Amino acid sequence: MTTTPTIPDADRPAPASRTGGRRHRPRGWDLSAVPAVVVVAVIFVLPVAILCLRSVTEPTFGLDNFTRLLGHSGYVDSIVRTILISAASTVLALLLGYPIAYQMVHGGAWLRTFLTVAIMAPYLTSILLRSFSWLVILGRQGPVNKLLEQFGLEPVAMVFTPIAVVVSLSHYLLPLMILPLAATMRTIGDSRTRAATSLGAGPAQAFVRVYLPLTKPGIQAGSVLCFVYGIGAFVIPALLGGSKGSMLGSLIHSAIKQSGDYGLASAAALVLGALVLGIVLVFQRLTGMSTTELAGRSATAATRTRRAKRSGGRILRLAGRAAGGLDRLGVTRGRRLPILAALLGALVLAPQFIVIPISFASTKALVFPPVGYSTQWYAEFFTASWLDPLGVSVRIALVVALIAGVLGTLAAMAVVRGTVNGWRSLTSTLMMLPLLFPTVVAAAGFYAEFERVGLVDTEVGIVLAHVTLALPFVFSVVSAGLRSLNPAYERAAASLGASRTVQLRRIVLPLIAPSIVTASLFAFLTSFDESTVAIFLSGVHVKTLPKRIFEALSLETNPTVAVISVFVMACAAVIWLGYALFRRITRTSRSTS
Amino acid sequence: MRTHLDVARGRRRVGAALTAVVVALGGLTACSGGGDEKASITYAGFGGTYEEAVKAALFDPYSKESDVKVLYDSSGSDVAKLVQMSKSGSMTLDLIDAEDSSLAQFIAADILQPIDTSGLDGFADPNAVTEYSVPWYTFSRNLFWNKDQVAGGLDSWADLFDTARIPGKRGMVALPWGILEGALIADGVPVDQLYPLDLDRAFAKLDSIRDDTIFFPSNGDLQNAISQGEIALGYGNLARIKSIATSGAVPLDYTWKGAVLSVQQLVIPKGAPDAEDAFNAIKFSLKPEVQTAIMDKLGYTPSQKSVLDGLDAKTRADLPGTAETASDETFRIDVDWWAQNGADVLKRWQDWLHA
């Protein structure tokens, strides 16, 4: 705010002469990141740092908590199990995700649309609702076991074992695998594969020796993302894992909320946080991809910066030879892959629909298909027990969208239009941190620190925590919008005497308004959908909808959750159709005008 | 001139936006803070169907009479957490529903307010009343089984530990009291020689069923899992077992053999925001109609002698703590032992659970 608004004419020539054409960007946007940086530093980083410190100070100063955590075979098992479950889920996500991503990029138009819907629809559904679907599907009275019984086999216990956790977790992680994979595949034309085929390679051999190595950056980015998110999983193991499939997140939760054992909880949180940061740092060192790019779930940058090496090593050569064998047998010809991908897509989408019959069940039991039908659960949803939490969630999400929208936009301005490089990279790292850092660790930090200042079980506490979780989305969406905006407009306005506020209001904001709206919508959904922090922070006085659903899932077998799933699906379908219709109308009107 | 106006307007708009944020935050504080004119107490029970029953039997009539709103928390069995809350000065609860082993640990940790029990009488067992607590019913945890999955049923703690003869997933709530005693009984320790508990022996016995057992964080989780048919047999609160049996989700049966008896008490923690209304609720819980309602809804034994004496033999035959349901293996938890050792055992129990 160096310009004096009262005498714009006198001030106008000054910037040009001061900069002397050396610098093209106007100075001053850097400071606009301050509010967002302060919020993330104070509300997110500080509590986590204090929590980590408590691991050596509570109950007495020393490494007691770590000797307990790492010296006791039980807790070591917990850590190892967490890593194994996450790794297994990542591998499963890769195996399922690769053919889907391939067809999403190279398949026919219809298949592409279908797969996009199949992947994005679960992605937009609450993790709680998806866990509920799996609870029904994998349950002892669910369709899988019913099918086994049909074949005269013994029912298999899957719920409350690691099996249920791995299945559900890989389903949850699938989009995180597919998006970077598809982004990488889009950059690969089919010319190289064609060249290989023309040199005599069969389809399988060309794929293994040429295509697969080219998609390595996408595989790496997707795997790291999945693994990192898998390690920090909390809701899925808490609902589906039981004591055998429990992971570090559940350990942290029970230590804090049930035993009040902050020392052990913080030691476990530190191990989990260090694991995630370690993996991300190693990945960055190896691939040169930044945190922002990784969290932005785009591997295109990696493809650009570092073309995958062609040499695949001995394993790849062996695999190539095996693929050649398959080609000679003739099994790889024909249209098997699109069908496989379509089937996989249907498999990903199917769990969504299992809840429809359950929502009409006449009994509380989660039997599929239900014994009888009724609409009682729909009636139950329209009682205060569910509508009150819904109201709380909407209110919190609106405030979060507003605050995060403003703070995130300002931070994006600082990073895209700012001039101080160190500050810009610090800002963008801080803004993306809440996205990559395990939410369960952050939630434990929020709880421990908010407890001291009386913010636990208050709406303000949840809003503050949710703002930090929503900022990464606002920041990345608005940054992308700003990058595509030519700074020449602002320079032109500045040269005509517009102050920074005027530039922002009359030039920048109107032009990036769509990005800001999208970003705020993301912020709203992030808060509305958020379960981990809500489970830690809400309680008696404040109860958000996800917390209510979590209670219903863990404490009462309650098909009302299925009703909510149905409503969410209906809303998503309406929005989707509305959007498609809107695009069609605008396209027709544009073409006719 | 145009720019001049714009800047002024722009500033005003920024100001307006900031005001909006402040007002929104202020509104939130108002909503979550003192929005209610009515007095309210926060009660820590156990959630789920138990909470529904207690709400209907005790708190709804109490709120109607006293105009005090009751808020529900489900951390009643989280002894260590409640002690930590009290010690750190962040106690938000007014009334805690405590079984006798929890009560003993609360007293040992010195987190309870003394209650003036001089005006309260008519207890079937006056010895159960303490300086800090008022008994309101006697309950039990029983061995149960899913009739579809366990044909013969259970007769003793030894059966629960006999995975060769009775295969199937066992389910229990992850609370050590009762389970450690049960493990020792299954290992051949006579009921009258349980205390002091031989912890090494108890944990060794528990190791033998670890792979076949799921320990749940709360009664609600266990009830949920049984209702879904995931649990074949186990040990759980009688009211929950009965609730599942009546819901018809799965065919469930239970035995009085090996049942663990406990007196359920209402207590007021130190630092409770509204101790006075909490005490009024305690007094209300002793009314004959509340005591009868609790018996009807939960199947537990009233603490008031007048109510107990009015019951017929048929009702008494299915109530915890009556002569009709007593058996060789029925036992009460030694609260003095748990008061002294509870905190250490809980820590060892947590470590064992995560193994």
C-alpha cells in the first residue's frame, strides 16, 4: 500500500522509473500471504510441533515413550502392520488402477466418460459412507459370504481383519493412483508403441518394453501418494479393522481419547509423521518433483522434467520376453482390455449402490438382501438426531469456505505474483502441508492444544482446524487460475493509476472468479465431508454430520447411514446432470449466436 | 477522480468482508457457547442402546420435572481419560455412570466430589453407598453365544477359552476387569482365591485366545459386531445382549454361569460445572418409577429395597445379583484390589492389546 490514493496522477510515473524496466511484476503482493501463513503456522504446525515435543516430556522428560513404543513387540507390530496394510493397498490400487487409467486415456469416448464417473463418484462420497458399504459387502451376512454359501463354502470372516481394511483402503486410494497415472499417460503418444510394433514386437511386448517404462513417473507419484495416505488412514481401520486390523491412527486416537495417554499418542504421532515426511522427502530427492506438484496429484511435471529412462533392467527384459511369448500365443489380441477396464470400473462403482436396498431394510441388521422393506430409516433421518448435525456441518462448512476462500486467494496472489522467492516457496510449502501430512496426527495435535484453550467441542475449534485442511485446495485451485491470467492486464491497470486494491477488485478477481468459486466449493466440501478432525474435536455440545455417522457406524447398527448415502448419490447425480445440461445449453447458445 | 472513489469503495468492501467474517465467527461462538437459557448437565454414560434406555428411564422425566437439559457423552468407561481430564483441569462432565471397578479407580485417583448421602436411604445393600457415590442398580456381564454359530452354548469360562471344542470369533469389550478374572477361572483358579490377581498367568491364558478374539473399544462397537453376525461367542453386558436378542438381528443366548456382578453408581467429578443439578439427578434416579423403568429397559436389578421386594419370582429369576441367578462361578470384582492396581494394570492391558 505504498501508493497514495488521493494523488494517483503524481504517483503514476514513479513505478516505471523506480523499476527501470528491470522488474516486470509489481511489488507488494508478497505480504498478502501473511494471514494464511500465520493461520497454518499457528493452528496447524504449532500444535503438531508441541505434540511431538510432548513425546519426550510426558509424563517425565526422557525417551520412555519411545522405549515403550519401540521396545514393546505389540506396538512394533502395530507400526509394521500399518506399513504392510498401506503397501498392500497401494499395490492393489496400482493393479486395479493401471488398466483403468490406460482406458481413461486411450479408450473410446464412452468408456472414458464411464470410467471417469466410476472413479470420481466414489471419490466425492464420504469415506464413512464408503466404509459402510464395505461393512455390508464384506460382512458375514453380506453378498460375498452369501455367494460363498451358495457354493457350499464356509463363510469367511473379513470384517475386523486386515482383509477388509486393505480392500476398503485400496478402493479409497484408487483415484489418487489413477489421476497421476492418467496424467502421465496423456503425455505419451502412441507413436512409440507403433514404432515398436512395426519392428516386430507384439502388443504385450511393446507394452512391457516401451509403454510401461514411459509411465514410470506416474506409477511413482501415484504409489507414493497412495502409500502416504494409506499410512495415515484412520477412519477405515477404526470401522473395519477391529483389533486385528488396527493401524497407528487408531492407536493415536485410543491413546488420546480413551486412555488420556498423551505421551504414547505423541510418540506414535511422531513416528507416523516422520514416516510420511521421510517418504515424501526421499521421493522428492529421487524424482525432483516438488511437494506442491505431488500434492496437486499431477505427474505431468515429472514427465516433463525427467523423461523416464528407457533401460528397464533385467526384470523388465525378462517380463518383455514373457510378454513376447504371450503375443505368440495370440492371447493378447482382440478387445479384452477395454472390457476388463469397464468391468473394473463397474467394480469400483458397485459398492455405491449396495446401500440402496439397505436403506429400505425393515430391520436394523445389515443383511443383504434385506429380509423385509420399509421406509422407517428415511423417516428417522428427518428427526433432530440427524438434522441437527446436518445443520452444524453446513454452518461450519460455510464459514470455512468463506475464511479459507479469502485467505487462500490472498496466499495464491503472493505466490504467483510475489517477488521474494524464499517467501513464495515457504508459503506454498506451508499451504500444501496440511494435504500431505497425516490428518490423524494433525487432529491429535488440534485436540491436545485446543483442550488447553477450551476450543475442543466448540464450533470455532472445528472451523479453525478445517480452515487449515481446506486451504491447500483453495490455494492450488486459485494459483492455477492465476497462473493462466496474463499479468499484463494488471500492469496496464497499474500504469493507468490503479492501486493494488483496485487491480485486485476490478481486474484480477473478476477474471479468476470461476477459480475462486470452485476453490470455495472445494473448501466447503472438504469441511462438510471431514471426519477425522470431527471425530477428535466434536463431542457433546457440537456434533457434525460425519461425527454422527461415525457414531452410528461404530455404536449403533443403523441403516439411516444408508439413507444418507442415497441422498448424497442423488445430489451428486442432480449436480452432474445439471452441469452437463448447463454445458450443453451454453454450447448451443454460443454456437447459434 | 474515478479511481479515488473506487479505492474508497474498495476499502469499504474489504472492511465489510472482514466484518462479515468477524460476525460469522461471533455467531458461531454464540451458538456453541451460552446459546441455551436452560441449565444443563453433561452425563458420561456408554452411548448406543444404553444411552437410549437411560434417557427414557431417568433423564427425560428428570428434565421434564427440573427443566435441566441433559447432554450425553459416551466416555463412561474411559477411566484413564477421565482421570487425565480431571487432573488437567478440563473436566466438562457433571455426572459419571461408574461401575464399581471404575469407581474404585476414581476414588484412588481422588477425582470425585463427596456427596451428601445422609438424606438418601432405602437401599437394598446400604454398604454399597460410599462417600462419593450412590448405587442405582446392579448389573452383570454374561457369557453369550450366537445360536446359529455355537450349537451347544457355553457353560463356563473354560468353554470361552476352549477354541478347539468351540471354534468361532470371540468378542469382548477391551476393559480388563472381569476378563482377567475370567481367564484365571478358566485356568483353574477357584473363584474365592482370585485376588490378588496373578497377572502373568491371566495374560498367558488370554494369549491362548488372542487370535480368535476381537477386543472392541466400547460396548456399542461390540453390540454392533454381534448384531452383524461377526461374533460367535463372548462376554458382554447383559443389557446389550438382551437388546440384540429382542432386536432379532441374530439369535443370541446367554448363561448366568460365570456372570460378573457389579454395582452401578452415579458420581460427580471434581470440577463439575453444575454439581448441584447433577446431585438432583442422582436423587431422582432413586425414585421407584425410575428404578422400575431401568429394570424394564435394561434388565438390571434396582438398588432400592422397596422396588426389589415388590418383584415376583419370575422377574427375579432373570436379574443379576439375585439368589435365583447365583452360580458357583458368579463373582464380584474386588474393588479394593482394582483401586490399588487399576492404573498399572490398565497400562499393561493397553500394551497387551496392541500386541
